[in-house]
Amino acid sequence: MDIDQLKTFLLVKRVMNYSRAAELLNVTQPTVTARIQNLEKELDCRLFHKVGRAITLTKEGEIFSRYAEKILDYMHEAKESISLLKKPHLKIGFAPGFSKQLVMDVVHLFESKSKHDLMLTIIEGQDSADLTNKVLNKDINLAFVRTLFTHPELSARHICDDKLVFIIGTGHRLANKQKITTEDLIGETMICFLRHTPIWRKVDEKLVGIEKLKRIEVGTLEMLKSMVIANWGFSIIPSLSIETHEKSKIHTKEFEILDKITNKVIALFRNDSPNIEYIQLFIQTFKNLMENVNDVVIS
DNA sequence: TATCGATTCGTCTAACGGCT
DNA sequence: AGCCGTTAGACGAATCGATA
């Protein structure tokens, strides 16, 4: 059984005419006959009924056609996968909390360093656990996460520390305070995102005991920042998640409890990952970029 | 490992038979 | 008679196995 036979069978099924199928396949009609006969021999059944000049599909032919289509689909998929191997493809996932500008900057820098014709796919994962699974399942080659879930098949590299920052809108009553204390937050509203993650649990632990602290949980970081900008309340987010254009609308404040919470950026990839040289180059590019960003912040 | 002959497979043309 | 599918025989390319 070969691909030509399957294609011929499906084409005959479509046009219900051997001669027409031969014409479309650019072979002679006996060739079509031979291909169908060989298939019938292989399957030990008739695929077409002949009623006078007309042909109809048998029950066996109907069943087989479903498998023939699947086989051709798989073949197509396999060819695509192999062609992607020839043209290297790097799929990278970022955990929520990296500004779009930062992602674009690192991609831009990487592309300028990468000499080869490389296809890049960038996705945003739900959280670090989701991205770790995606790396394990080979859905992506590289992930930038904030929580490390160790696994014998995975390698991790520390990229940088991404400080958590207290943020507030410019019109909020706390906007003019230089330092924030837990007493300042009595009766305030905190906008939260991804409260199930270990980082947020650590933040919540530090805020236990604050009276009348209200919490609003939102589904996206964009929503969170919009609400902060609209002075709905304060929030605590990784500093790398703030876009450059948002910095005029969002005040960041010193909040001592945040100094005790470490928030790392970690690169995660499979030990047996193909394109390992591109993965390492991307990691190094990200590290270099972060060193420069930190320089700017320190100065 | 390279070469050569035998075998197999796929396709072709031409001829044939069945059906409308 | 014309259309359509099947069969027979021929040919070339690919494959296999033996040998140097």
C-alpha cells in the first residue's frame, strides 16, 4: 500500500470515474485500475461496485476512505514537521508579567544576533506551571517562568531578579506618600492577578492582619493596570510588567515587605531539546538585555 | 564498498468486453 | 457507435543479492 494508491482511491471516490481520475492524476486509466486493484488485493475486499458504467463505493470502501484520509493527513503533518526541522523553529513561552515592550526588545536583539533563517513563535502562558508542562510536552522549546518546578528532563537557568513593586494610580490618596507601610493599607482595595501562584501567596502572607483590606481579582494584567490607573486601588506586580508608556500613569512606591520576597526570572528548557544553540543564544540575549536594563535602573 | 546481473514493480499502449 | 474499465504484453527504473 502506498501514498499514490491512497490518493488515487480518494480521487476516484470523489469523481466516481476512473478515466477522469487518471486525467487529473496525469497517468493512464489502466494505472488507476491497477492502483485500485492492488489496494483491493491488499485489503482483501472490493472498494467500488460497478453498476453498468457507473461506479459506487462499497461499504468497505466507505470505511476505508475515512482511514485513507487520516493516513494522508498524518503524512502531510509528518512532512510539515520534517520541513520545520530543516528550517529551525523556536517556540518560546513567557509567563504573564513581562511587558510587551520587553518581549519585543529581546526578540529584536535576538533576531539581530541570529545568523540563520529562524522561525520564531512567541506565546504567553497562563502561569509558570502551565509553561513548565508545555516545555515538558514539547509544545514549546523555551519558557521564561517565575516559579521553578524541577523535573529530571528539564534544565533551568537564572536570568535575573524581577523585583515586586507596589503600584498606585497618580490620583490615589497614597500617591504622594514616599514609603508605604501596612498601616497605610487599612481599608484599601488591592487589585490581584493570579492569586493561586506561589508569589501571590507570599504577598498575601505578608498582608495578613491588615484590617478591612478589600481584594478584587482580575483575569489579566492589563485589566489590573487599567484599574490601578483608574484609582480603584493598589496592586503589587513584577517591575518588568510595567510598559514604558504606563510609567507616567502608575506610581511605584517603596514597600518594605516586598524586599523580603524574591521574584526570579528563570529560563526553562528540555535537556534533549533540538535547536539547543538557539535556546542558549536566546537565554544569553535575555540576560544581556536585563543587565543593561538593571544598569539603567541603578543609575 | 562498488559493480553487475536477476528480479520486481509501475507504467505504458493496444486490444477487448460490457453497457448505454 | 461510443464510452468506460479490464487485461496482456512490453519497457524502463528500482531493488536485491552475489561477487570481486
